[in-house]
Amino acid sequence: MLLIVFAIILRITSNSFLNVFQKEISGIYSALNTNFKTYFILSLFCLPLFFVFYPEISLEVISWAFIGGFFGAVGNAFLIAALKCGELSILGPVNSYKAIAGLIFGVVLIGEIPNISAIFGIFLILFGSYFIFDTTEGGFHFALFKRKDILYRFLALIFSAIEAVFIKKVIILTDITCSFLLWVIFGFIFSFVLLKLNHVKAFNKLSFRHEIFPFMPLSALVF
């Protein structure tokens, strides 16, 4: 139980700092480039570990991880894009909706039925979000969802909520370490694909150190 509490606290604090770093660095680099380089640094460590400790893995596991990697890479790209043009005070609390989206997709994809506490939690999130958005100019209104930053943030949480379901399925089939390594590997692959589809350069003509060093804190917090 203590380990679970510690993991939750670590997740909350690291994610908050991560969003701050992502917003800061997105003022210099594009969202897609930031997304790719974060996964790239993690993959430098995770790829060798995966092939050493998991040389044989089933096609079923790879399939779940493959799809999860796609949703994760796209979701993270939308998140960084939202942070680039939005305010942390608004975008941060929007993340609470991820629990609702994750619960819905969990029911559909892996048959995970919520209990009464989970349903009550959904109402608390919806009720609390009204007061969060009420701090914006003009208060809460549905036109808020036409704002580019909020739209990107909701797209990000939908993709990441779907990703979370696939991650959980991989954990059930393997273990936490294997799931994390596969998440990094496929996130790296799909973030690179997103770069190429949008004709964004992965690296400029700067030295490798100058290209990678600014993204080290991001990768550490994601880890």
C-alpha cells in the first residue's frame, strides 16, 4: 500500500514538473521535435535492455504494445502542442478528465467495470472542473472547447487514456518493466513517423550534445 501511495505522489509531482519543462522548451523547439527527442533519449537506454532481458516476446504482446505506442506518441505530441499555446493553470487540471476517458475505454477494450467509488469520482471531477474553468475570462462556457490549447489538451488526454488501457494489457501479459520498455520503443518509432509525415527535421546541424542536452530533464521526468 505504501508503495502505491509513493508511486502516485511521484507520478503527480514528476508530471507537474514535466509539464513546466515541456512548456518552456516548446518555445524553442516544435512539439513534434520535443516529442521525438524525449523518446529518443529514453530509447538509447531501453532498446539494449529490452533485447537483453526480453529476447523472446509473443506476437500478442507486441500487438498491444504497438497500438499503445501509436496512441502514446500522438497523445504526447498534442500535449506539448497544447502547452506551447496555453496556460498551465488551465491545462493542468484538464488532465483530471483522463481518469474518465480511461475508465470508459477500459470498459470497452478490456472489460474493466468501474465500482461505485469510481463512478462517484467521475462526478467529483466533473463538478470540480466547472470551478476550474470558471476562473477563465467570461467563466465556464462551451466556447472554451473551441480554444486551440484546450482542444489539443482534450485530444491529448483521449489518446493517452486509450494508451493507458493498452499499457495495462501489456502489464497483465508480461510485467511492468517489459511494458515500460515496449512503451518507449514504440513511442520512439511513432514519434519519428510523426516527424517525417509532417516534414520536420529530427536533428539540425548543431552538435549532438547541443541537440540532446536540453531534453535530458524531460526524459528523466518521463522515466
